[in-house]
Amino acid sequence: QVQLVESGGGLVQAGGSLRLSCAASRSIFSIKAMGWYRQVPGNQRELVAAISSGGNTNYADSVKGRFTISRDSPKNTVHLQMNNLKPEDTAVYYCDAELWDHGPHYWGQGTQVTVSS
């Protein structure tokens, strides 16, 4: 199992930046992949960005060139740097962890990101 604690959400104007952080309760190298998803009311949760234990990254087309996922291994933390934010980025952002046992994903509690126009 793994516990995930997110931080860093908030309110920002369009064009601004925020950095989200997700602290894991175990070494991130023992986790197959970690990622960030987002969800707005009435919509399905969608993948924003992910990073594998090997360091490979994957981004949604809508955030490529604006968002960067990275990890701080000694702190077992994954960050999502979000630049040039747009109102359509407004959502609750969830940290996700997939373990090697092919079991269910683990989720953080979610953090609200609101981008005003």
C-alpha cells in the first residue's frame, strides 16, 4: 500500500503558475508509476501527466509544453509544475500511484486548482 498527500493547489490568474506536490509514504522507486489526474464536476477523471519508475514521462496533449512532471527521490515526492495556466485547467487535481502488483491504483485526497480569466 501507499499513502499520498497532495499540496500546492490554489487560485491563480490566467497565465500564472502553480506547483503541485505529492508526497508518497514509500520510496517512489518501489512504485511502478505516479501521475496527476484532474476532474471537473460531471466529467470523468483524466490523465494530466505521469512518470514511471524509470523516469519516462507522459502528458495529455492539452498540457504539453506548459506542464512538467518531475520527482524528488530523497523526499519520495512527485511535482507537477504548471505554467501558463488557462481557465480550462480549473479542476480538482489528484495524485495517483500504481504499484507493481497489478492491484488498484492509490489516490490522494485531491487539491483544487482554480484559474481565473
